[in-house]
Amino acid sequence: MKHRIDPAITTALLSDAALAERPGLHLSASLSIALKAIRTNSVRSFLTMLGIIIGIGAAIVSVSISQGAGQQLQEQIQSFGTHVLQVRPGSSFFGGRSRGAGTARPLTDRDVEALGRMNDVIEAVSGRVSAQVTLVNAGSNWPTSVSGVGPDFARIEDREITSGRNFSPAEVRAGDKVAIIGTTIVKELFGGGDPIGAKIRIDRTPVTVIGVLAEEGASSWGQDQDDTVWMPLETVRTRIARTADSVPDDAGRLYVKVWDHLDVLDVQSEIENVLRVRRNIQPGAEDDFALINFAEFIRARNQTESLLGFLLAAFSATSLIVGGIGIMNIMLVSVTERTREIGLRRAVGARRRDVLTQFLVEATVLGLLGGILGTAFGVGATYLAASLGEFPVLISPWTLGGAVAIAIVIAVFFGYYPARRASKLDPIEALRFE
């Protein structure tokens, strides 16, 4: 079959000899011919780029989800503390059946004191007993949760008291009716005014506000960290959360902060040994308490997002390879269709490297266009995934720029062989091609 050479391309071909001495203009002419060829076969060019578009889009989605999950992980670890452990009662058994988590013997004040004596490895320790309550002040009321804690709880949680003061050890021991509140409570009960020294009622217990916690905002899980009330542990368990089954020295859950320079897993083992001895657990017997490492817990929770990101990355890599093969295939077809054009270029003075550059420019343009369209597709798919699947996502400019660069590299890599083949065509044989 005969291949008709476009007049615009012919004009560019006849100027090759003059442009041989001017590389900048020669590259401009090659770009013009490439764009003309792509427009002439627009449908075929789009189908050629489709693999690149899908691959780049999938890569952006996978990287964005992976980075978003990583950022969420860091935020969650920082909110809990990388060196904070939690100890809670385990499950008890009756008649060979488990009664569920938290039904074993409670952890007590004596356990807190025992862990507090491990000050070479433990910076701070506190019990925590929580209850749902209603706060009342001058006709305003607000449902929230109250936590009975020790004087070191602010250090464990890394929370600053911006106004007023912390509990004193004497107030904690005596179970005084004092409270530290979050900024949400200040807004709801005091209209943002100064609450220090004011009295509020927690259920039926009158309490004096002695401090306000620094504003933290919502956690990475969406929980309002400022909607909270802290009171001495003894006060909550005897006046707020007391029931007929309450244990007098029940410390609830224990929060332990390990010194920053120590390995948390090593200290975790020491704490387990101390508690096993205190609770008379025989060697080989199962623990009746659970020790939770927040960092490990959150990492396990994010394994699903990481696995999804890996699968999407594998899919995108496959799509990019398929897209690159598509570019190679269509470029080989283009070389065959434009054999006479290549012969004419060589006849009017074009060198082999000029022909090589011409086809590499076409491959680069295909990769660039595919990368741009794939980036747009990927950004849209990322926000769609975030909306429908509630995935945490993070789209970085470096990710978008890298995606376009990868598309160009893939196109040039797979376009090099057809370009080299075109450059090696014999001019006379090419002009005779039918």
C-alpha cells in the first residue's frame, strides 16, 4: 500500500537540511511534526496512551492512600504517645466460658504504686476510671465523660494546662471535689469566659474548676479531645462512678509512660513480669490482664490500607508496562506507515540521529500527554476513594510531578527501539517502499 505524506510534514521534511546546523529549531520542528501526527491519528493515539493513563492514575491512588494512611498513623501514634502503654484487666472464666474483656480482677492503687517504683524505666503512671455524666452550670447543661485520674496523667497524655493548675497529690488522696476541664466545656458552660474558681455540678456532685486544658481539636479518629473533664481518681470512683459492685481501690485502666530513650517492648516485658508476680500468676498460665502498646495496635489497624496500597501499586506497575508495550507497538506501526516519509527525510539531508530524535519526540509527547491525563484521572479517583471508602489520603505535588516523569520515562524507554529501527532504514529502500 502507498502511504500519503501530509503536506505540512513534507514542508518540515524539506527544511531538515537547513535545520541540521540549528538543533534548537530542529527540535521545534520535530515537536510540530509529532503533534501533527498525533492529531491526525487522535483516536489511535488516545488508545495508545490509555495504558499509561490507567497506570499513572492507579499509581497516584495507591501512593496517596499509602501516604494518607502513613500520616494518619503518625498522628494517631503522636496523639496516644509512642511511649505510652495501657494495662487493663483481662477476661475471667466461669464454668469454662469467658466472661469477656475487663471481667478479671481489677487493677488497684497498689498496682499503680508498684509500677511507680519502677522509675528507672517508667516516667509516669496513672489509673483512669471513666463515667458518662451531665454537667450543669447556671441553667446550662452538657453531657460528656469524666475521667478520674492521677496527678501525672497530664504528663502521660502530653496535655498542657493553660489556665489554673493541676491536682495536688493531697487532693488526689483525699478525693477532693475539683476538676480540670477542656475548652469545649468552657465554651458550652461558660460561653468562653474564665471558669477558674467557678462551681459546676457533675450529676449531683458540686465541683470546683481549678484548671483548663490546652485546646487539642479533633483526634485523627474524629473524637473531640477538648470535650472532657478530669477529676481526682478517688473522687470519681467514690462519688461519680460508685456502684454496689465497686471495688474500693479499683484503679480502672493503667496508663504508663516509658522514658523516651528506652525501648518500649523491653519495658513492656518488665511490666508484664511485675504484674504476673503481683497477681500470683503461675509460670505457663495465661495473663489475667492485657497490656496494650498503642503504636503496635495502630500499626495493625492500618495493615489493611497498606495492603490495599500495595495491590494498587502492583496493578499500576502492570498497567504502565502494558501502556509502554502499547506505545512500542504503535510506534512500530507508525514506522512502517511512514517508511517513505523517513526515506524522504534522509534524502534531503536528515541524519540518523535526526530520525531517531523525531520518533523519540513523538514517544515523549505521547508519554507527557498520557501522564497529564493519568494525573487528572488519578486525582479524581483518589478523592472518589476518599469519599466512598473513607480512606485517609494525601496528594503530594511531588507525587503528581513524579507520575508525569515516570510516564515520560516509560514512553521513551519503550519508544527507543522503534525510533532506532526507523533511523537505520536505508534511504533508497525506504523511498521504494510501497
